[in-house]
Amino acid sequence: MASEVQTPKMEGDKPSQRTKLRGRAFYESIGSPKLVLAPMVEQSEFAWRMLSRSFLPASEQSNLLAYTPMFHSKMFLEGPKYRDSHFQPLKSAMPSPPDTYHISQLPDSERHLDGNPAFDRPLTVQFCSNDPDDLLGAAKHVAPFCDAVDLNLGCPQGIARRGNYGAFLQETPELIGKMIKKLDEELDVPITAKFRILETKEKTLAYAKTILDAGANILTVHGRRREQKGHNTGLADWKMIRYLRENLPKDTVIFANGNILQHDDIAKCLEATGADGVMTAEGNLYDPTIFAKPPSIGEEGREYWRGRDGKGGYRVDAVFRRYMDIIHKYALGQEPPVRGPLFHPDDPEEPPSPPRDEDEGPPRKRQKQNKPEKGQLKNPNLTAMQAHLFHLLRPLVSKHHNVRDALAKCRMGDIDAYENVLKLTERAVKEGIQAYERDQASAQTTNSAKTNSESAPEGAHDDTQEEELDPYESSLATVARCKRPFWICQPYVRPLPKEAIEKGSMQLSKKEKKRLEEQEAEAKAVGLQPEGRVEKETLETKTSNGHKVEGTTVPVEETQQEDVEIPKEGLVCG
């Protein structure tokens, strides 16, 4: 694959040439990032990208390549409201049709959030599509504001089957080739692709070669098949990614996707697959600090907590605070409120203050919400808040139902309500840490009172605890490894499909069934769907047709309407 191509660029009134890099040359030009934030439907928006980057040292933030949420190419191209409600690189609307020269003349003060060179790069914009012209038209709108455009070939959901995109293009490799080739030849920035593995390594290799030969500059390989979703998600196959690494051209840039639950998994994945970078979606959704190395012992500060067993993580109240400050500063364009220091167990004791009614949740009387008026653009950073916080606070809200209920009542744009949830969260974290400290002090007193004769003989430990479990057969070891106190960011470990069946006869217990039903009901109660949500939007297109009137052809403009299914937050599309 060639490493560069010359593409025209306008400077003043004269056309000039700029170099469009390809393949590994392009990858190196954006810093050879090894950390990759996955595209997540309405969940990898600007504010979340900023939050994820914020835990890296400033000098390392360019080592994180972030993807936007997946956008629908036809809606993005033909729907101005959809386009401007999902991607906001300028303080004004994006010019349509795209005007690269006009954009190049804008002062930096006109740059807004998405793709801002000052703080949102490197950035890849992802589209789903099944039409080369739609994909190119949509991609041209975003090209001035990103480093690359990605084609989604991994969405396994029913909406992708009905819309004929994502993983359901596997049966039409010719169409995939046409879309990638068109963008490779006509777009100013590189085209990349994200796909899922097929049934065999031979089929997967042939599929990857088709995508690569068409002009894809980076291959992101999700190590799961199309049918692996929902309760049948299972584990990603890192060996398949290693096979591609060893059988594709050596200069091919490959990102590995799947099985990233904690920071240490990133290095394990790089070593096991030989990939250039590691992408994570759900791991980041539950723990946006996943890309950051833990601080050294003794340097935890107030944001990071480490237990007596050495296990630790970033506190959810600290992450929540950072998130809210980003919302204030960038999404709302105002200074964040002045906040006191987070609780630390070494702080001097304060006299307990009487609880106030307003701290126990939003007022019972429904207040006027700051809902967008009809025709007003939605702020993608505000619409994603509730779903993000339910993911982040999942362990905490299972114990502190007042936090869960307060968060469930929050409405888009009601920042005061979210600030109230933050206060409740900080209180719950403080109580949890205090209880932990008391329990540890009590246990230490009890242990010191024991005599040496009561200790177990040397070598007499429980071998069952040390038995290494096959991660493809049991999730118990993974749960034990990832489990943290409720006030710590931690991944959601999905049960393996095989654990639902033992020797072909095991079924879920009544208790487990009831728990799963309660979790699904809880998600639905706050407007979330356990397997994601789908909405229909009407796309209007205008066409000009000629009609003859008294022998003369008169152009007549006609409006056509088409209902398009749009994936919403919670839907896994990769």
C-alpha cells in the first residue's frame, strides 16, 4: 500500500498540494497511539472523550486516539438537524455542501468542541453506511475537523440487519470495497474500518484482505463474531487477531478490540495479539480512567483509593466531579462551581450536620425542566449524561437507592439535579470509606489478639482458591480480579454463555432470574433499554422533476419522506 498521495488544498485563491498520508505513515503522523477509545452510540461524545483523556498526563494525552459515536451516513448527509445535533465542531452550523476553503479561513475563536485541535485530537469520526455516495458526502462534512473517517462493519444489532449496514455487510464484500475505495480516492483524510471476525481464521483473513486492499489504512478487529451479543457476548478471540497480525502485510496497522476490563489488560492484549493499539468500549464506559496508570503507593491523593490488600481504583465521586466540571466548562460554557476537597479518611472529624430535605433527592414537586424547544438543536453532551452516570455508578446505586432514584429523576439540561446527585454520591462514598476504615481497625485488633499457635500450619491453605480457572469456561476468576468496593470505578463482568448451561442441564435459579428481571426493569424505569434503544426519525429529501405544461417542461420540486431507524444510547454497535 502506498504511504501517501497528493490531494488538492486551497490556500487563498490558489490551489496547492498537501500530502495525504496512508497506512503506517498516517498512524505515525498522529503519534502512533496505543490507546483507543471506541465509537459508542451516543456515549463517546466530546465530554466523555475529554473525561477519558483527563486522567492521562498532559504529555501523554495525544497517545489516546478517540472515536466519535457512530453516525448514520444518510441522515448526516441529508439531515441538517441530525448533523448539527450530533457533531458540533463550529460555533455556527457546518457549511453544507462542505466548503473547505471557507472553513480554513475561520479564526480559531470560531472552533467549538468536536475535533478542536486544541483539545480533541487525534479524532476519528465513524459512520455506518451501505452507499458509497452517501458515505463520501457525509465524510466530506467532517473531514476538516478530524484525522480520519471510519466505516462501521461491526454492528451486530437487529437495527443494522434491517438497515443493511455494520456486520451485515459481510455477505457483500463488493459493496464494502466500493465504499472504502471511493473514500480512499476522493476524501482528504484517510479511511479506516472496524469489523468483527468470521467463523474461521481463513475466512477472517480473506475478509480483512478485502478491506485492506480496498484502501483501509487501519484495521480495527473486534475479536467476536456477529452473533456474539447480549447474553451470548462471551469472550473475544485474541488468537484470531494474532493470526491476522502474522498473515497480513507487516506494515498493516491493526487495533485489537475486546476483553479489556482493566488497565493491565491493555498490555496483555498488546502482547497476545501483536496489535499496534488496543480499543475498548464497555471497559471505558464503566471506568473512564481505564487508560491511566494507577499512581504509585503513597501518591494516591484524594481521587484514587487503595485498600489494605493493595487493590484500588479511582473513586466514583472524583470521576463524577471531573465529568460535571467538563459539562459546565465546555457543554454549558460557564465556570464550574467552587468545590471543597473530597473526603479523605485522614481528614479531621467534622461535627455531623443535620440532613436537609433537598439533599435526599430532587424535590417531589416537579420543577420546570430546561427542555429544548421545538426545532432547537440538542446538545449531545447533555443528552448522554444520565446513561453515563448509571454506568459509572452501577455498583453504588445498587446499595444506595436514594442516589439511584435521584439520578432516575434527572432530566436533560437540569444541571442542578445532577449536582444534587453528585452531593449524594459524595456522601455515600464518604460513608463507605469510613465503614471500611472501622472494619479494618476492628479486624486488626482481633488479629493482634490471636496467638501464633492459632495460625494455620505452613502450606495449609485452600487449594481451591488458587486453582486457575479457564476464563473461557468461568467468569468467577475475572469477577474476583475486578471486584472493588462500590465507591471505586470497576468494570461490569458479563456472565459467560457457558455458565448458563452446565452439562446441558443447568438453568438459572429463581433468585437469579428475579435479579435479572429487576435489573432490566430498573433500566427501563429510567428510560434505558437493557440491550439498547432505537428511535425512528423522518428524513425529508427534495427532488426536482420536470412536468410538461402546454408542451413546455416546468421543473417541480417534490418532497419525499423516509423513516430511518437511529441507534440510541446503550446499543452496542461494534
